[in-house]
Amino acid sequence: MASYFETGLDLFGSAAGGGAGEPLPRERPPRTVEALIEALERRHKGRIAGRLKLPARAASYADFPEELDARLRAALAARGITRLYSHQREAWEHVQAGRDVVVVTPTASGKTLCYNLPVLQ
């Protein structure tokens, strides 16, 4: 697989460099989210309709369900998981009640356990 600099594409997937024989620019990817947003806004000026930044929120936790198998609790504890996020517990309760569940949360917020706990149980 070609490295980022060998692809001939810039950060945004467009052809980089000029004519034949011209070296490709050694553009480095932005190092922060803000720098990436600024680069995208420059690149796509007039095409971005809006920008919304949501403030961070403190996590909300819930205890493991009583009916969760002890072996599953032990496996989770061995990985440092000693309680659930509240949305994981809520998803568990809906699944146990036979309801369909769709979970929409930010990246790395525990969606996988929402779906896998009922399967592993």
C-alpha cells in the first residue's frame, strides 16, 4: 500500500502537484481538529453551509444489570469495565424487552457493548 505522500493525492483526495516532472508537495496532515476544520473551510470556501460545535458532556453511568451473567461481568472487569454508560444500560433494557434498538452516539462511546452484551448473554 502506498504511503500518504506516495499517492499523488493531497489531504482531501485531490490530485496534488502540477505538470509532469513537478514534485508533489509535501503537505502534512493537520495535527488538530481545529486545523483540519480550517483547512477544509479554506479548501471548500463557499460550499460549507454551517458549522456546529457541541460542548463536551460528563459521562453518565449505570450499574450492570442484575441478570448479566457473572462470567461476562468478570470478563468486562478484567478489561477495566466495572459499570456501563447509561446509554448501554438503556439499550440492554430495550433489547431485553424485545424492542428494536438503534444507538447514535459519538465515536468511542461504547456502542459496541450496546449490541454485543445481549448477544454474549
